[in-house]
Amino acid sequence: MTISESDLLAKVPDRLFIGGHWVESTSGRSLDVLDPSTGLVLKSIADASVADAAAAMDAAADAQASWAATAPRVRGEILRSAFDLLQERADEFALLMTLEMGKPLAEARGEVTYGGEFLRWFSEEAVRISGRYGSNPEGTGRMIVTHLPVGPSYLITPWNFPLAMATRKIAPALAAGCTVIVKPAELTPLTTLFFARLLQEVGLPAGVLNVLTTSASGEVSAPIIADPRLRKLSFTGSTPVGRTLLKQAADNVLRTSMELGGNAPFVVFDDADLDKAVDGAMLAKFRNIGQACTAANRFIVHESVAEEFTKRITARVNELVIGRGTEDGVAIGPLINDGAVDKADALVQDAIARGATLVTGGSRVDREGSFYRPTVLSGVVAGSDILREEIFGPVVTVVPFTDEEDAVALANATEYGLVGYVFTRDLARGQRLVESLQTGMMGLNVGVVSNAAAPFGGVKQSGIGREGGSEGIHEYLETKYVLTPDPFGH
């Protein structure tokens, strides 16, 4: 069954979700959500105030004790029911993400699959929260180690993966027994509102999930972070904003998870299978129109194959169809807004001015919406802004290297360390790169690494903590140790 855009948008709540109820904002303001492919308003929704934030904090705090006491199996079954219902409504969620974020519909369907896996994975992890029991080394007592919910958690999600970034935070928090306040990005809040309604339908108790949509993120977030009842802050977004939030979180010594910026190297050695390397490069660069923290930013290619690699990837780039994400065959939708287009173009022009060669693309698209042509730059010179900053756009930058030592030095020459990609047939070299690349994740001869069953996160200024995998639920658990006397009286 197909659904029209207008019918779908009519289903999406336009209010805040606080204490199990859809409520108007006390601000009296509304927030317009735009279609980046047209610049037109998709829907106007409630714009939360500081008073609304206080109400959400009250609701989360009030529900915490009962939710923590809820049986893990019950928590898991709610998440599993949410997974099942999401599959039934996959087409609706995919279309909604395409409308508000711009990604091609095929990629949006992929995000529904990926985002849903966090619900299924953590529905299973909810019943596997373990502890340990044993004698202390002296034999004078017994040690009991348990893991308990951290408590009310504030989750701030980005605009580029509206569903998956929400489920990646919400699912482990709920599985662990934490209540949450979610603040989706101002640019793409509709998917989160639609997902909150889904959770309400599957029986999530009132107050366990609260959603604040707002155009005043800093103003609304500050009192929540300062509230002594809040015990956890999770944020996905830029490193500068992450630094600010860490400073705010320090006052109450909050547990924090920070998934911040990336500047991923994509290293291609002279022995690599170039066909596979180009396939991997297309996935690592152009997924989500290049708007992903895991997107390959710097293509570091051995000098002996740099020309051929550039030729092959340029041929593939020139085949990419630009258009609205709902149109058949489209691979490159709009960037999120005009500011993103301006940034991508400024980085490209700076690289050209410093000596890079523009092979293809390198300009805005003359049509409504925030479109930028997929671009390839070769011979990008050290010191270019595009090698230091996260591009967040469909731009390939090729940098030649001479040997393994040179490749590692170029790859690590950044304050970021989220993910790296390496293509080589030499398994020993691949293993060396696993240890020498300063990243939290690595793809060896693959261009996509994200998986709900794997720990996602970076090192250096790419963040703190991990999401997904068996590690993900522990971000929402505290460890408690208890010592009891020797029961045998020894």
C-alpha cells in the first residue's frame, strides 16, 4: 500500500510528548520543518520552552523508579514489539525521512532496517544484564557485583539519521531501565515524533519517553543538564557542541556519551583490488549524500595507483543521478540546507585555490533546493581546509602517498579518530593498520562498518563511549559492588 506525502504528514504528531501525553508548548511558538529539496514547509510543530523542559524532566524523574523495577523481559518485549511495528510501517518511516532530510528513498529504507536492528538487539540485551558473585581473595567474605540503571537520561540526536540515531540511544537506555528525554535536531524532528507515537502504541509506560522539539536547543537543554535528577547525557553531533555539553555536564558529574565529528581516512595501497576499493569508496563517501560522521573524508591513495583510482571513481561519480529523494533512480539528494551547500563549496574552492585539480563537479546545482554536484578533487595539497574539516557533502579528495609509513602519518594527521578504511591484499599490512590507525573503528576491505551488534564510537576528539553491541547497554548502567560476610563463618 502506498501513502501520499500529505496523508503521511497528517499522521505525524505536531506536539511535544511529555508524561505520556501530546501537549502544546507553553512557548506559544511553532517550528517549521522544511523539505530541503524544495525549501517548502512540510509541517509546523510545537517549539518547546524552558518550562516544557522542566515538565519533561519531572516526568522522566517520576517514572524512573517504576521503570527500573520493571522486569527486564517486559522491557525487552516492548522493544521487540516496537521493532515488529516498525517493520510494518517501514515505508512510512522511509518516506518521512526522505521528506525531511532529503536522502534517497532507497537509503531511507536502509536506515529503517538499520535503525530497527537497535530495537531488536537491545530487546535481547535487556535480559542479559549480568553480574558476578564470588569469594574475595582473602576468603573472608563474598563479593557481589551488579549493574543498575544510571537513571534519567537526556538524549540529543542529530539530523542526518533521524531514525537510527534515535533508536541507537533510546533502545539501550530503555533496555537498561532508564527513562529518557529526547531532543531531536531542529532540522529533522518529525521522524522522532512519529517514532514516539509508535512506542506509545506498543505500550511504553507514561513518562518513560519524553520528546522535546525546539529551535532553542541551548536554552532548553541547559536547565535539564543542570538538574540534579539527571544522571546521563548522550549527544551525537559536532565536536564544538560536544565540548560545550561536556563542560555543562561536569557540574553534576554526569555520565556522558559523545559521538562527535569525524575525518575518516580511506587508504588504498598499491596492491589493493581497485574495483573493490572503488565500490567501497562509493559506499563510504556517498551514503547519505556524504552527510555522515563515518563518511570517508580523505582518500589517501598510493602514488602508483592514484591516477587510475581517480579515473575509476570519477566515472562512477559522473553516473550518479541528482534529484529529489522520492524520484526513481536518484542517488544524490539535497544537502540538509543552503548552509551545508555553502560550506561544501567553500572547502572545494579553497582546495582548488591551493593547487588541487577539479576533476568533476564542484558547483551548486541550478534548481530549487539545496543541491551540490558530486565532486572529485585530485592532488589535494597539505594544509587545505578540506583535509582538516569534516566535509559533510558529496566530495572526494584524493591525496597521494609513497609508502605505509607515509600513509599512516597522513591518516593520523587529524584531531579526529572515529573510523578509518583500508584496502590492501596484504593481510599482515592490514593487521598493522588495525593497530597503527588512531580510530575507534576500521573497515578492512569494506566501505561500511556500522552494525547494531558492534560498538560504534571513536577516539581523540571524535568522542567518548560506545553505542551498539554488548558495550552499548553499559553506557546506561552503573556498577555496584557489595561485600557480605563469609556465609560459612571461616
